[in-house]
Amino acid sequence: MGQVPGRQELPSTLERSSEDAQHTWIKAHDSAVEQYGEGERAHRVAYGALKHTHEKVGDHWERKEGGRRGPSDPRSARPREQGGRSGEGVDERASKQHLYDVARRLGVEGRSRMSKAELLDAVRKANRSRTRASRSQ
């Protein structure tokens, strides 16, 4: 069985994203397939690379504010063996104002009274909802 290039494995959230986001994921995926073989590990590596430069907004990925680079959540910052929870593509290092702006774009109600932690959770929830809705169309 041959290896499947990243372009054919592209997740739906990336199909709705910029070419830059797609290129980042595909390049990391294909490199991981060469090193580890096809499968879940190649996808994890590709998402880890993507989270260094992009964040999930609704049902797609966008470049991080100000071109900031680096892991967006505890899991991306550590080797898999050391655990950590996933930020689901939401950049935990983003400013509260940026998270507020994303929440506004996503139509999150009550955002003006939310703490940064509450905004993170609300954006994650809105992202999941938008992704589910996009997949069901």
C-alpha cells in the first residue's frame, strides 16, 4: 500500500482555509509520513506544525495575529508522552482583546463580561459548532 500525499488527506477545516495554511499542513504531513508512516501520528505532527503559525477560527484556520509564531496550546508545546490538553487550535497565548475580537466574529454572546479563560472556552465551543455545521452541509 502506497503513501497518501497530504493534499489527499486534507481535513475539511483546511479545505476552507488559506493556501498558506494548507501548504503548512501538507508539508508537515508528508514529512511525517516519510518518517513515521501513514496514519494518526502523521496527522498529529501536521496539526502541531500548523498550530505554530495558525489558529482555528470557526470552521477554518487563519494566520495568528501579528504573525506571532509558537505553540498555541500546552499539548503543542510538549512531546506527546508528557501530556497536556489540546487547545483545539485556539491560541492560548493570544491577548484577551484578540480572543474578544474572535468571539465577536463568531457571534459569542456575553463576551464583554467574560474573562480570558471564559473567552478561550467560548471560542473553542463556537469553533466546534461551526465545524460541525460546515461538515453537515
